[in-house]
Amino acid sequence: MKMKNAGFFVLPFLFNETTLDQMPEHLSVKIEPNSAPRSFTLLDCHDQSLRAKGRFLIQSDGMLQLLRSDGQSFIQHCEAKDQFAQDLPAGPVSSALKGFPVLRALIAVGQGEIQTNSLAILDDLQKTQVRGSVWSMSTDVGQVTVVGIEKLRGYERVFAKVCAVLAEKVAQGKRFEAVYQGLFPDMRPYHAKPDIHLGKNEPSIEVAADIIRTYLAVARQNEEGVIADTDTEFLHDYRVSLRKIRSVISLFKGVFSESQTVELKQLFSELMASTGRMRDLDVYLLEKDMYFKLIPPNLHAGLQAMFEQFQEERGQEFTRLKRRLRSAAYDKTMKDLNAVFDGPSQLEPGKNAQRGAYEYACALIWKRYRKVCKLARSISENTPDDLVHDLRIDCKKLRYLMEFFAPLFHAKDFKTIIKPLKRLQDNLGLFNDFSVQQAALLSFVSRYSTTQGRVDAQIGLAVGGLIAMMNQRQRAERDRVMSSFQQFDGPDIRHLFRSLFHQTEE
Amino acid sequence: MKIIACYSNKGGVGKTATSVNLAHAYAQAGKQVLLCDLDPQGASSFYFRVKPSKKLTEARFFEDVKRFTNAIRASDFEGLDVLPANLTFRDFDVFLSRMRNKRSRLKKALTSAGSDYDVIVLDCPPNFSTLSENIFKAADEIIVPVIPTTLSERTFDQLIRFFDENKLRKKKLRAFFSMVQLRKTLHHETMENMRTAYSKRFLQNSVPFAADIEKMGQHRAPVSTYAGRSPASAAYQALYDELENGVVSSK
């Protein structure tokens, strides 16, 4: 299907002789199968980014076929399974998938059967007046035909006629989504950040329960992918969800009783703790190339040895985590937690439990904002790094609060505020990352040194080089902190914060 | 954009078959091709099952570029369009001069999906008694099929003389032997003579006299689509290779 001058139709049934029987009499319809019907596997990332971007990718008989929402289709050879889009062998499909998330693997998300046909509308001289292709696809629960037709120069009238006939038969709904909805009506989309509906006067305890319940579900949706080790983003999303839950518990002060707050906080911290090391190792391994670029090639041997250790340790961590996620105890913990937040009965309300969401949000955010400003304004060139770390944590808490309550506020204003906050956070985040990495490198060396404190020379050299680089970068980030904050602390943003979260006293 | 004219000052030499099969070979090689059927009998249009455009026979045809470009028809082959022009001699001359003028509306309008055609093949009207100087000026290459007979030798002499007299670039002339029957001694001798006399004008490849080429009328399609393995199909392909890439097959 070359679709420059083209029509593209999704029909909610399988193509047959009667589909185009309303054509004028002197024209005939010729359909020729390109191959026998064969089974296909629908591929997408776990987050359905292909679907979201209007792509439909199937694999069958060692071929990859991609359909794009503009009607263009691509085909290439590819035997391999569970791949990343950027690792596909070079070809039309892989180039059409350029720019797709590098961290997400393509996985099988559905099965079906496909028959591709070529279509030609011929006149009385057997001259082709309209050319096209027909993909007839079916699954256990639905069927869809995708017809792409090409406008041939000089035969525009017949093209328009075919378009008109097909347009009357197209599936309801958004054009491209109809392919998915027709074939996989029950497929549940995955959202790492689902929309949560909040009411302005909703009691805070219900808001907390809504958010926690939602993210518990997100975390659970990632378990399988973590266990299968499909890509690193399953664990990442799993951790982010749990971290959000933990933040709700600790930031929504007084919503749950003190004892329940302590208990829940500990529970979620434990859940997270078992994943921390593996995530760190994932990040190192993902950034491997970056590390190699940081130091000269004559130090690479030690780095290679270090990454081999990381790889091995990651294997051990993975085995441990997999066992844990599969255990009955873990399953019970998660089910119990779900039951706790599913209805308010098991929740113990604290003194703020009944405060209306909007009023409570304003109070929390305003307080946290003031704290951030106070701390940030006190930071000068000579302030110890510890305070910068504190600022990072406070900014993070502010950001979480704002994101949790975002549905209650004006979206555009929020975007305006979040942009410079995000920039400040990126700065602080890098500052922290470089500092954490230096510590991690040091602890790596001490773990792999002999009892006399001796270190393998190559590893020592490489790690030394890296630490020096990390330290330089950390200093550079540190030098930017004050100016990043000043950008966040401009009069417009100050005014916005006040008008959004602190109107009462004005 | 390259303009290739299939021309012969003698009729019945396989000119239209050459236009059709060469145009198809260029399109198969990934080029955007427009085949202009300037033959009043519409022979190349016939081979592509394209119906002649009645509108274009009207006198005011050249005043209306849009009508002209609207007459272009996609063939059944990717990248190959056909213009069933059916022109009078006077119109044909105007057509050629405008084709070369970058600023003429005709030239600007002759595009495929917004960009210039890579190759325009002109299937020129056959039985011109006068030699058309415009063809020779407009075309980048002039493909001249020559049947190796005494009569053809004389016509070709005339053509060369015309070029000499008018100081035209003879380099453009790419003649080849057409409808060659190797069992005829006369064909052999003529070919030998002409290759000696006009060594630089003749392509190495020639096209045989073949039933498969005659069958184009029945199949209404280029030879390679219905007789892909035939010597005739190979001959046109070789002709294309030699024209386009200077490659002469070793057989």
C-alpha cells in the first residue's frame, strides 16, 4: 500500500463479494489473495505506545507488518520475538518505528488470523482504474477489514466512487482505533498515570484511598512484566506506583490515624526496599555506554570488569525479586492491601480525614511551597550539600502533592508552575544522582577489595576516573542550583502560587 | 528530467514497441516516467489499455495546460504514466519547444505528484516527411530503431546528413538494430556495414524480430510482463541497461 493519494477504510466485517457490489456496471472488482490465511501476533509495548500513536504492528510467518493511521503500511522480514523497536533488523518497518521509546520492548498483546489480498477495479479493457489492498483480520472476539486504495492519475472519478461506497460501510468510532476495537474489544489499556477523578469537597481520606487504590492496581499490572524481565520499565513503573502510594501516606498528614500511618508507611517501604538494588543496577546497565564515554579507553578494562559484576549481581537480584513476587506471602500482602483501600471500613480516619479535598490540598501545597522557598532562599554558594539534598526532597514532595491534587485545579496554571519546578528538580536530581553514584562507586570498590583493603588495579583506576568525573558534574549542578531556583521564584510564579493555593488571606 | 525521443523517419520499424518497453524498463528501475503518445494512432496508449482522450484533439488544446495535464493517465505499472496526446504536426512542434522551456506553463505542469518526472519518453509520430528539428533539439537522447535493410540504410544516411547540415549534436543519436533476423544474410551484412560506417551512432544491443513482440497487441502490455524470460524481453532490458548505464551484456 503506497498511500500518497489514497483512501483508507476500516470495515467492521470481513471483505466479501458484496462489499463493492454497488460499483457501476462496466467496472469489475478483482480480488487476489497474496497468500493463504495465517495467524498473526499483535505486538505493542506494555504501555501500548504503538496504539496510542496510531500504529498497528503484527508479526506472522517471520514477517512484520505495520499499519499506520495515515493508511500507509510497511512490511519487512523479522523472525525474532520480544524485541525493542530500535533493535529490529533494518527495514521499512523499523524505520517507520523510529522514535519509539527505546526502553520499552515489543511484546505479544494479542493473536488473530490475517489474509491479505490485492484489490483492483478494472474497466471494460481490463485496465486498472483503482488499485488497493485488503487486510481481512479476525480474532476470537471480532473481525475487521482494512482496505487501502490508491488514486491513479486520470481515474479520479472511479476512485471517488469506490471511496463513497466504502465510506458507507466503515466501522463506527475513531478511524484507526476501530482496528483495535474491532479485533480486541476487551483489551485493557495500560496507563502508568491513570486519571483519577476527585471532587472538590470529597473527604481527604477518600481522596487518599482513591489514589492508593489506583496505584496499587498499576503496580500489580507490572508484576508479570517484572517477573518475565521483558524490559526495565516494568520494575520502574512498579516502583513509581509504590513510591506514590508511600508519598500519599506520608504527605497527607492526619488523614489516617497515626498508628495506621506508621504501619502502612513501613509496609510500602518494605515492598520498595526489595526492588531498590535491582533498579539501581538497571540504571547502571542502561547507562553503560555513557560510563564508557566518560573515561579514556585505556581505563575501559576495569570498567568492563565492573559492569560484568553489575550484570551478575543483577541476575541474583532478579532471581530474588522474582521469587518474592511469585510467593504466596507477597500475593497475600497485596490482596490485603487492596482490601484495605477498597472500602473505607478498614481505614482508621485521622483528624484531617473529613477535610474537603480542595481546602486540604491548598493548605498542604501552600505549606510545602513556603517551606521550599524558605529553604531555597537560605542556600548560598557555601551552604553544605546536605541542605541541597533537603531542598531536593522538599521539591519532590511539593511536586507529588501538586500532581495528586492536579485534577482539582486549573490545568493551564498548573502547567505554568510545574515547568520551572521541573527544571529546578532536574537540576537537583542530577546533583543527587552524581553524588549517589560516587558513593555507590566507592562502596563497589570496597566490596571488591581484599581484606587488606587492596583493590584490583584496573577496577581502581576506572572507578577513580569515574568518581572524578562524577564529582565534577556534581559541582557543576551545584553551581546551577541558585539560578534554577531564581527562575522558579519569579514574581509570576509567586503570584500564581498565591492565587491558586492561598486566596483566603488576600 | 531527461527527454528520450523514440524517433524514426521511416515507418514500421518497431518504434512504438521500443517506447513502451523502454518506458516500462525505466519505471521498473524506480524512475517516474511519462510516456507521451504523440502518435495519431495512439498505439502506445493502446498497449497500456489507456483510452484516447477525445478532448485533446481539439484545436485549442495548447491554450489550456490544465486540460493537457488532466489527460495524463496512470498505467497499470508503478511509476509509469501515459499521456495519450494525439497531436497534429504543428501542435507537436509547439509541444516540443515548450517542453524544453523551463518557464513555460506546460513544463511546469508536467509533474508527477508535485515533482518532475525523471524521464519523459516521446513516442514520436512516425511518417513525417519532414525531419523535425525540434525533436532533435528538445530530446536529450534520440533512440532510432533501424531495420538492417538497404532501404533503412538510406534513410539513416539522410538523418545523419540532416544533423550535419544543421549542425545538430549527433551524439544524441542512439540508433539500434530492430527486428533483426539473424538467419538473413542481408541483415548481417547491413549491420556490419552500418556499424563500420557509423560506429559511434549504434548501440551494441539489438532487438530481434520476435513473435513475442508482435503479441504485445494481444496482451496489451509490455513484453516483460507476459514473456519475461523471452529473448525479446531480455533484449529490451539490455537496451535499457546500455542506454542508462552504458552496460553492454556479455552474451
